[in-house]
Amino acid sequence: MAIDSALATVNSTSDAPPVPLHLRNAPTKLMKDLGYHKGYKYAHDFEGNFVDQEFLPDALKGTKFYEPGDNKHEDQIHARLAALWKKYNY
């Protein structure tokens, strides 16, 4: 359902919002000078392999594609998401 929701969002517009600069690869000096990759935080360098960083374009900021279901396993996922993404009120 989350993938379908994300695909529906992508397919709902012909003007896709740009990928945030910090997520863009910077293999050349020009790209680095333009700010590509600047400010990117690699989650595995942080405690719990989590970093509070926006990964969506500004036009989609805060969008949730995944909503945990109502079962024992997804209750645990929901609790983890709520602890990690406090600002989004999971």
C-alpha cells in the first residue's frame, strides 16, 4: 500500500518536484559547487542507524506513505516510528 501510495503521488503530476540537493550525487566539482550532496547525513553513521533528515522534495515534505496496520508486529513498527519521527506525530 505504501508503494502504491508513493507511485500514485509521483504519477499524479507531470511536473515532478526536484530531488533535494543533499540527496543528489556529486561526482564532479561543478556538482559539488552547486551544493549537490551538501548536508547529507548517512544514517548508519548515527546511533540506531537513524537520522532526522527530510528525504522528500519540499512540495512533499512531511508526507507519509506508510501507515502501520493494526496488528502486533506493526504496532511495534508504529512505536519505533513514533519515537524516531516525533515531529510527524506517527
